[in-house]
Amino acid sequence: MENQDKTPRFSRELDLSGITLYSARERHNLVTTETLLTPGVSETPPYDADGFDELCERIVKAKRDGRPVIMSIGAHVIKCGLSRYLIALAREGFITHLAGNGACSIHDFELAYLGGTSEHVPTAIEDGSFGMWRETLLPMNEAISAGARRGMGYGEALAEYVEAHLADFSHRDDCVFWNLWKLDIPVTYHVALGTDIIHQSPTCDMADIGRCSGVDFRRMCYSVSQLDGGVYMNFGSAVIGPEVFLKALSISRNLGYQTFRITTANFDIKDLGDYRSKIGYDDPNYYYRPRKNIVNRPVSVAGRGWHFTGDHAATIPALYRRLKELDHV
């Protein structure tokens, strides 16, 4: 029977207006600006793997040829204390586009605003205080909604907010999205609604988040459309990064962009064994998206894809060090 009055068929929704927020300034942070790793100062753990040098050579060549070097990250890269390495890679011209999920933006924002991030979730979830931080939820949602009204992308909206409130962001020199924004390097965030703590806020406007993240997706599509002769790397994003990349690549090829001579690399702690061999549905590694969507399928016509196993705290500093060495030869 047709719903004559056009009211929602399933109208029971939880009212979030009664949410209790707490001050993050009283929170214990597992990551602080004092624990961040610093290029040229922090010890660089040894790292080497088959194909690693060739990947670095291809990145340097892409830089010299003016081709894109896109880096996609999961939030653990920020939580590993690698913000300064990301900023240094961008300043040296080794990143032309940085993409992440919503959690990346939150940890980056908190470090810039509060000097610390990453709460102890196992205890915070017990009383419902997990993620209920006034200094995170309110300004981030304010920034995104303001950006949506101006047609901005998610990353751009956050950077504009920091720039407009510099006095509140005393740790902004370690803020990835703000520093890259100043370098005119796009930082895009690809958000799954309901996955981030800022979605818990009564002030959250999901439509604004979707609008800003939609702009970022189209910007990602543009960068991928220019990827011929360039490099795409993914660090620790098991779902969002590889899925967004595959869709952006399909769009680019559908529109006629030559995106076949590309280099791809996935970095994670997961060991995939012979990651180029054919495997069936009975193998759990078949369902690990980066194996298919980054390492193999995008380079089936041309190019080369790798999977590198290792902790981000080892692989990213090693990548930076080797790129610097090769770039000055």
C-alpha cells in the first residue's frame, strides 16, 4: 500500500540532543607533539625489501617529470607520530596529493589544537565517554559546515578554519592538512558516515560532511586522472583508500584519460606472501582490498605494483631517507 502522507516508513531515530560532551583537555592522550618523530633527528629504523629501491627511483622520476605522487593513509600513520615526515615529504616535492579517511583528519586536528590525540578506547567505551570531546566535535563540525556553505572540500575547510583561528592552534606547525594547504597540495578526506567521533555530536550535519567529502572525491579523481607516469602509495588504509582509488581510476579511464603507465605500492603490517599469484575465494587474502585494488588490478595493462610489509614507523622514515638520497644524486 502506498504511503499516502509521505512520512518516513521507519521513523524511529535516536535523538542525539542529550549527548554529554567532556573536555579533552582533561583526557590522557596516547600520542602527543612531544612524541612525534622528526626527520633528521629521530633514529630511522633499518628497512629494506625487494622492489623498495625501484619504487623510490620511480617516485624521484615522477617528481622530476612533474607527474603526480599520491599518498593515501590510514589514521595509524598519524598515531605512529609521523606527521612531520608527511609534511617533510610534501615540502620536498615527494607528495603532490594526500588522501585519508575521516579519522586521519581528527587525529591531525587534535594534535594541532590540543597537542595530543588518541584516547584509551577500551575504558572510554565502558561509560560512553569515548569520542565525546567538546574541543574536537564542536569546532570540526563548525569548520565543515562553514566549508560546505562555501563549496569547499573537507580538507580545505579544516585548513581554512585553522588559518582563521591561528591563536587556538598553537601546535599548527605539526598539522599536516594545514601545512600542505599552505603548499597548495590537496589533502582530501573520504568519509564513511557514522565512522568518526565527530558524527556523534548533536551539531553534526551529515549532509555538510557528505557535500565536503564529495568535493574531495572529485579532487581525488582529478589527481588520479593525471597519474600516467606517476605513483600511488597506500599506507595502512585497508578499505577506504583502496576503494576510493579504484573508483577514481575507473572514472578516469572511462573519461578517456591514459592512466596505465602507473606505479602502485601498498604498505602494511600484513604479510601477503606471493601477492601477485592468483588466489581463490577460499583464501582470506583474496578479501584484503589493497591486494586487488592497489597492487594488482590497476597495473594489469601496464605499470608495476608492490606490497611492502612493515611498521609505518620504519617504512615512512626509510622512504623519506632513500628519496632524499636519490634526489640528490
